[in-house]
Amino acid sequence: MALVHWKPVLHRPPQEAPGVTPRWQRRSFLWRQICRPRPAFRAICCSEFSKDDRKRTRPIVRGSVTQTPSVADVDDAEFSFTETFALKRPQTEEGKIIVRLNPVVADGNGNASKWSLNVGCNLEGKWILHWGVSYCDDLGSEWDQPPPEMRPPDSVLIKDYAIETPLKKGTSLSEGHIIHEAQIDFDSSIPISAIHFVLKEEETGAWFQHKGRDFRISFTDSSNEGTTVGGSRGFSIWPESVLTVKKTNTWRSIKDYSLRSALVFARGALNQIPGMLSNAEGSTSKQKDSKDNKILKQNRIISRFNEEFPILREEFVTNFMTVSVTRSEDTHKKFLQFDTDLPGDVVVHWGVCKADGRKWEIPSTPHPPRTKIFRHKALQTLLQPKADGQGNWGSFPIDEEASAVVFVLKLNEYTWLNNMGADFFVPTGNVINSLAEVGSAIGTETTELVNDSSGEAQVTAEKDNSVTYSYEIIKEIKNLVSDISSERSKVAKSKEAQESILQEIEKLAAEAYSIFRSSIPSYAEPVTDSDLLKPAVELTSGTGSGYEILCQGFNWESHRSGKWYAELSAKTVELASLGFTVVWLPPPTESVSPEGYMPKDLYNLDSRYGSIDELKHLVKKFHEVGVKVLGDVVLNHRCAHYQNKNGVWNIFGGRLNWDDRAVVADDPHFQGRGNKSSGDNFHAAPNIDHSQDFVRNDLKEYLCWLRKEVGYDGWRLDFVRGFWGGYVKDYIEASAPYFAVGEYWDSLSYTYGEMDHNQDAHRQRIVDWINATNGTAGAFDVTTKGILHTALERCEYWRLCDANGKPPGVVGWWPSRAVTFIENHDTGSTQGHWRFPSGKEMQGYAYILTHPGTPAVFYDHIFSHCQHDIAKLISIRNRNKVNCRSMVKISKAERDVYAAVIDETVAVKIGPGHYEPPNGSKRWNVAAEGVDYRVWETS
């Protein structure tokens, strides 16, 4: 019996040999298209292997599993499906944070004049102490940097408010255990009133606080400061509790991400949210402050302190599960077999699908042993432990008329495992055979289409997933291949017909493209009719035409004047004349933070940037000069208007007067009654539960209102790591924007402080999010920014080419959804969290403005000495019709030079090394040049 393999998009099975392109990468997308699993729960990675692939793959070797049968071991059973999933489950590790404050040197009167503060942790890892101080003359909650004499060796300054000190491995004097510890020595005469700190695990980017707040050591009489530990003086801290943290915590790496939430905590911006920080309401008149300052200096008391605080670190452990569908040769009955090394009780929560439906149904009796019916909708079957205790197994009989089995795994009351955010979906019907044959037949044609036409297939299906519809699309794809790839055929279909088919490809291939990406060459041969390769206008809502050039129309300080909309209105004509087609405006809503990223009343559009009327006037002026406008919408979190009965701020007012059901349940700071978050939590404000129907309906209505009332043409989506991309798809489809881009930002891969050359894992996460949106939105290409950083800063231009000879960022995998940039309001401006190497900005723009993807230019760079050079590069891009799907041939990627040819009409070189375009039938002319960069175009 032929096999059809089903594999979630963009995850290469771990057992494949390097360089091998397995057969399933060319044919499995059809089964995925016809039998798409429905979304549920949280995403889990998965992989597969099969009987057909035995000769080309290595078997999975798992030391913890001794009785897991593989397909190769079973020759007397007829397998119609088999797949091995990698399951990631949370596992907690207990530890403690140790804080000791001891005198070191005493003066002549026996009083301690020098003190030592030791902060340690007994869990393994690379730990960083992120800390600052408060001075006696400052009664606010602001952090400040300590004086130079307090700073331990190897400390790094963090802007003007804190420093970071690495913890070094040592031995606990009391117990003899290995701990990681930092020591801060200080003189008692230094006028500080408190030391604040949090711990960060460098490898995971996770932050450890105390009940969601900073640790605080007070050197004043704290009897009036609220809760203290160890008496009324010495060490003041929040009420004792177990600390918990996840590796996916949303506090970002200092190096790679805007510390928006860290700054909110550290710099006291959340004082605008009542109750979030202790003593926020304690300020009075300046006269009283002056009096209190004297009292503080007089009442400074430094006392010995030694205490430990328990912490729980959550890590993810990988287990495996093999699922097979077999048919007994004796009874001809079908069975679903499970084999896993998951420990403890494992319950399979399952049902079947019949015909072409996706509805869960209870299987017919008899049911497997140890099965119970769950709410008349599904079965829950407890797997049997293996004889050696190394995992569990089970065998379930399957209805003959069942076309598929759907299931999730339950480990305990709070832990469920699923597949990439959807239910596990196992095909069991007879459609497998026919699909296998079709998939094998079209594999070559589809790959040829990708190679010979646009070099990329985009988007996912939004229409009916029936077999008939899929076959019709395949038929059209074959016709298009015949027209485009055949050099003999000079007469093609009408352009309208070809564009129509290209639109269908756009809708089908968001999933298929990534499966094929390893087999796509770095560039395609030129075709006869180049016009056929150009993208049709407005192919899909949210993706634009392909020729967009984006301007970020603000920086971090734009709110200060209170008249930003009016100021920018005077520059609309200038921006349009420079060649920009889209402008991104700042968040428009009322916000607790002046920059707009802590929204409160979403329908109140009077902000620090100007009034709603000024905003509408600005949008109108951009439209008059042909520039489309993106609104910066913050949908992940929202600041509350009222407190609940426990004093927690999680009740909302305004037009969207939600209660705490709109807040996710797994953020302990805000006590939400919604479901668990579908992404990472942003701890500075209540995270919105997008799984609630009323929330999604309200947000769809809100986005449509913004489109109609303000005139926005699209969206920049803030902090999309916080919620599932499938919800973004719903919002895009409801509001029908011209263009949409999400901010999916996390740390790149580093080894011992050095950036890894291979950043596939990083761009994989961004592409996964885009795919979750069904390709309806693009994403900022953070991978490309990070690689450009290191390449230019260290003169390592070889980094700009991946192992397949393609650009190493998202632009190398999915260029039509990659929004490239080198700077924004977080990384540059006055924040400077990840500023592009100084003096090399034009090299960065020479790269992104000549390459595929949608380039974005930062406001500060536009209105600077770089404006003329940027305008020249934009002109070259427009003149040569370079677009988001243009073809790239990398000519050089060496230590001191990178060079590439784009669409065979533009050549670019960056770096101090030498390069000239190849001589031949084309004549190359220098079109732009500057320090360490040059751009040519053909005459």
C-alpha cells in the first residue's frame, strides 16, 4: 500500500541526514491542503518518518525508549500511515535565590563602614544581575545607576538607569553547594536609600522577579513602606511567595529587543497604573518632600541580612510519540497504535471524523479498555504503561467508515499537548491511496513551477478544502507551468488568466512553499516573458502589490511636542517625492505611556501625538499625494480602568467595557478569568484573551471602525508574539487592509556571546507566525537586521549568504512577506536598544533597498544627512522595478565584501573589498556609491 506523509509546515525532521531532500517534502502538501487539522490549544513541534524513507533516513534513536517498535521492524502488518512526533512538555526545577548583606570593615567605634551584598542562585545557567539604586534625595520609584565605586568588575551599563553584572560560579560557605553569585561592595557613606534588582537567565532571556515585582533592599526605616521581611528595617521586599518563570517569558534579551516592558518596570512608567507599584500614591508637595529627604538621611539603617527565596524554573523536555494506522491481515480491521516515552499517566482525548467532515464524533463500540466518554463529545483513553516502565502504549480499533482520527494528549489537569496549535490529525480513509499517487505525480511539476516562475509560492487556501477543488487548482498549476516554463511556447494565455492562476497559487502555497524551500535554487534562469513574473496588483488582502517602500513616520520622542500629526502633515509632499508609497504612523489611542504602547480606551483617539481630527487630516493629506497609511495597533494587551474585588486592575471601561474574562488566565499579575494565553505574556499590562468570541468580535469591529473613521489602509501589529497568528488572520480578513506587518521579535542565536552563522531557527519562528496567519500578513525581518549588524560591525560579510547560497534572513525564505529594516523607534532613536553600527547605515540601506522583501526606512535616517543617498537608492529600485519577489544571485560573500545581482538589472556591493559586475552582453553603469558601498544598473 502506498503511503502519504503528513507533516506540519516548515519543520525538518531531526532524523534526516544533512543535505538529503526527502520525498515527502515534494508531495505531502496536498494531503495537508485537503485534510487541514483545526486549531486548538498550544503549538508543539513534530516530525515524522516512514517505511518508504527507510533507505534514506537514519532511525530515531532514543535512549529512554527500549520497546518502541519502528515501521522497519514490522513486516507482517499493513501500514497506511505512520508518524513520529516530538512532544515538548513543561518540567519544573526547584531552586532558590540567596540574598546576603554583611559588614566587611568596621570603623574605630565598632560601626561597619563597608558592606558587601551577595546575590546568588543555585540553579545552573548563565545568570545576570540587572540592578540599580535609589538615592536619598529621590523619593520616586526611579532606578538610577550606582556610583562607579559600587560597580563590580565586568558590569555593563544599561542606558542611564541600571547596570548588569554577571554571576560567577562559586561555593556556598554554609552548605558547600555550587552557586552562581555576584558581590557588590559599598561604603556606608554613599547616600543610597535602596538597591533594586532582578535576575536574568542569559541563555533563555527569562527574568526572575518576586511576585512580578523587583527585589528591593531598603537602607531606611521601612516601617512606613509596606511589607518587609526580617523585621522593620534592613531588607524590604514584596510578600514572600514562590517565583515562577517560563523560558518563553516576554522580557527580551538586552541586546536584541526593545526593553519596553523592562523600562516600564524599571523606570516607573507604570506609576500611571494605580496599584501596580508599591507607594505610587505617596508623593505630596515639594515642601513635604524636602522635609522627608532630611528624615531619610537621618534614618538610614544598614543591617545584616541573610535570606533565601524559592524559585521554580520551567523548562521544556522533549519526548516522542509514534502513531501508526495498521490493518490486520487476518481480520482486516484497522487499528490506531500509539507508542511513546512520555512518563506517568498519558490520556488520549480522541474522536473520529467521518466522510469529509471535520466534526469530532465518538467512535463506535467496542471502545478500548480504560476508556470513558467525555461530555458525549469525545473519548478519553488511558494508555498502558510499558513492561519496562519506559513510557506508554495503546492500540485502538477504528471504525471502517472513519476518514480520520483526531486527538490531543492530557498529562494532568493543567497540561495538554497538541500539534502546532492544532489537534493531532491522523488520516485513516481510502483517500490516502489516490492522494499518494497524485502527490507523487505533481511533485516534479510543482518544484518546476517554483524554480521556473517566481521562485516562490505564497499563501494558503481560504476556500473549500475539498478534493475536487484541489484537483482543479493542480490542473491550473500544470497549465501555467506548461505556459511559463516551456521555452518553445511563445504564445501564452492572456495576462489576466495567468494573473488569476497566480492568485490561486498565492492562496494555496503558504504551507507548500516552505516545504519546498530546501530544493529551491538561489536564483532562477531568466524566462522569455519577464512581465509574467511581476506580481499582480493587490493579490491578497494584507500583502500589497509587491512594490511598497515603507517609511516609519515617527521616532521614540515624537509625542513630546503634542503636535506630531500637524508637524508630519507639513512633510507629506516631501515624503511622497522621495519615493515612499506607505507610511507607518504611531499608535493613535489613549495610552498610559505617552508613546502609545500601553493603550487604555481603544476608541479614544486623542493621544499625545494630536487629536483625532488632526490624525484624520494627516491621513487625508497622505492620500492626496498617493501614500497609503498604516495604523500601529496594539491588540496584545490593554491597561484597565478599574480594580476587581481583590484590588487587581483588570476591569476595562470605555466603549469596550470588558470584565476579567477578557484577560488570560496564566498571567498571575492580573488574575484573568479567560483561557490560557496563546502566546507569550507581556507582564506590564493585562494580556487580552483572543480566544474569547466577544473579544474577537469587538476587535474586528474596532479595526473596521478605524479603517472607515480614520482612513487607515493597513496595520502595523505590535507584539504579535503574544497571541496566535490564526487570530491575526481573522482580523485581517475582517478589516481587509491593503498591507499588514507584524512585530515578531525575539533573540537571535548566540554561542558564548558570538552570533551563530546559521540563524535558521530564528527565521523559522518568524516564518511560522506568518504561516499561522495563512500568509495574510508580513513580518519585520529581524533576522536580516541582526545578521547585517554583525556582518558590518565585525567586517564578516560572509554571514550574508546561507548554506544554500541565499540571503540568510526571512527574505531568503519568504521574501514577499519579509519587511526588511535596519532601525526603528525601539532599536534606534533615543532608546538605542540595538542601534545599527554607526557610520554604516548607508551600507544597510544599499542592501535592503536593492534586495527583495519590502524595505522600511526609519524617520531619523530620512531627515538626516543620509536623505539624498537614500532617495537615490529608492529611485534605482523603482526605475528597475525591483519588488518583494525579485530574484537574487549572490556573487560574493567573503570576509570584506558582499555582492549580488538582482533581477539581472541591478548589482550591489557592500564592504571595503573589491567587486565589479561581470562583463558580458550587459553594460553596467554606476548608479550610486558611498563609503564602502556601490550600486550598478544596466543601461
